[in-house]
Amino acid sequence: MGVVASLEKEKPDTGISLLTSLVQSDMERVNRLILDMAAANAEMIPDVARHLIDSGGKRLRPMLTLASAAMFGYRGDGHVKLAASVEFMHTATLLHDDVVDESEMRRGKAAARMVWGNQASVLVGDYLLGQAFRKMVEVGSLEALAVLSNAASVIAEGEVMQLVAAKNLSTSEDEYIRVIEAKTAALFAAACEVGPIVAGADDKTRKAMADYGLYLGLAFQLVDDALDYGGSSASLGKRTGDDFREGKITLPVVIAHRGGDAQQRAFWARTIEQGTIVEGDLETATELMHRHGAIPATIERARHYGDKALMALEDMPHGDHRRSLLDVVEFCISRVH
């Protein structure tokens, strides 16, 4: 893994209260813009969009865009439009994900597909992506547009990569990291890079902020993977055990399967590859995770990427905005406690 700075070196307060307070006024503008962007002539579109938009979520990605622009002294409204675009890209991904994964719950309530059906969820997701790109164009930054459009392509590729890896127990750890780098971390990276772009920062700064977002996104997803086998629905925004029920290959599964004997591997083959799950299987899966140290190992990987995210901020301007971004790293990892 290499040597990286410890999270304990400059341990921030748990939570994102500083970030939230710093971007509060801009987030109010983002939220108003999101509601405007969700409007449409087709009656179903705002209903489906608001079902997910109003269901909670910390809006972490757009807050990162706002903070990363403010950290470099940006004055204008481009960062608000880009932040709303980032949130719409994320919302569209969730709508599409729930269809692909056949999920029943999202953020503690019925997934949109369970209310309006798969077709509506996919089509509204497409509409939100279109609205996101319209708003990006209004900003007038070809560089920001290039970063976010590339992220959209990478995310879609990650979805396909995950589909190929689904139920495939031969998936390696490196292969899985590549999936979540594309599927999750790419949008975090783009959200953090477009801020310094509109602020006129140099290429080195842009790269550092993109690295911060990338490593933060990897840590965030790995903690989600661990929480599915022992966290709470409130922490996840969905039911615990959904990854297991959907036959998803996540890092805890990769580690537990790799360390298991023939009988344990047969269990994983039946539940993950064949999708035959009976009462008590989730508890068995969780017990096997703990027996092989899969959850601590996954958290250790997350902490490793969290350390790298902290390192990426070392040369950024010191102040409250940098401090708030350090807090976010600890927040992402501390969700397991």
C-alpha cells in the first residue's frame, strides 16, 4: 500500500458541521436551483425527482464543490450551478442503480421504481442528466464541462463493470477497487476538481483536489460495503444486508470468500452466485466476515485511502475550508462506529 500520513496526525472533529456551516448560504441557492431544474412539462418527472431529492441525504458532493471553489477565493455563481449539476448526476445514478439492483428501499423509503416502475425511474434519471449538462453549459467553462462529462462516462462504465462482476466470486480485490473507483469515486473527484477550475487555480492544484475527491470516494464506498454487514439502515440510507440479498460482490465478500474453506465457499456460491438465500443466511455471512476479519480489513483499506485524501490537501490554502475538508475524511470513516 505504501506509506501514507496517519489519520491520527491531524485528526479532525467527527462530522461535517463546519463544512455545512461554511456553505450554508450557497447550499440554499443550490437547493432552490435543484427544485427549478426538477420542473418539467411531463407531470411524472418532478414527482419522481422530488421523491428522491426530498428524501434526505447530506448532499455531500455538491457541498464539496462549493467548498473547493470557496477555498480558492471564487466569486460568482458558477459553483452553485456546478454543485446542482453534480447533485443531479448523483441523483440520476441512484435512480438507475435501483433499477439495475432491483432495490426496494432508498434512504429509508420506497425506491422510486417501487412507486412508479422501472421505466419511469430510468427515463427520469436520463432527464436529470440532461438538465445537469444544460446547467454546466451555462457556466461557460469548457474545462469544468470536460471534467464532469468525463465523469459521467466513467460512472456509466463503472456500472457496466459492476454488472459484469455481479455474482462473480472470482473477482479480485484490485478488480473490485477499479469498479468503485469508476462507479463512486469518479464523481467525488469531479465534484472537487470543478471548484478550483472555476476559481482559476493551476493544474497542480486541480490535480490535488481531484486526488482528494478520488480517495475520499473510495473510502466512502468501502465504509458503505462494511456497513452493509453490520451497520444501521440510518447510516446506509438503505436496508442493511441489501448488498448480500442482491448478490453484490463487495470487498468484504471478496476477502471472506478468499479465506474460506470448501464448505464456506460453497455457502458463498449458493447465496451470491446462485442467489439462493434462506432465513439466517445474512447472519451466517456476517459471522464469516468476522471470522476472516473481512470487516476490519475493509475499514483498514478505507482508512488507507482516507490517509491519501488527507495528504492531497497538504499544500492547499490553510483555513476553515481546508479544515472542513479534513473533517469530511474522518466523517466518512467514522460512520462505522
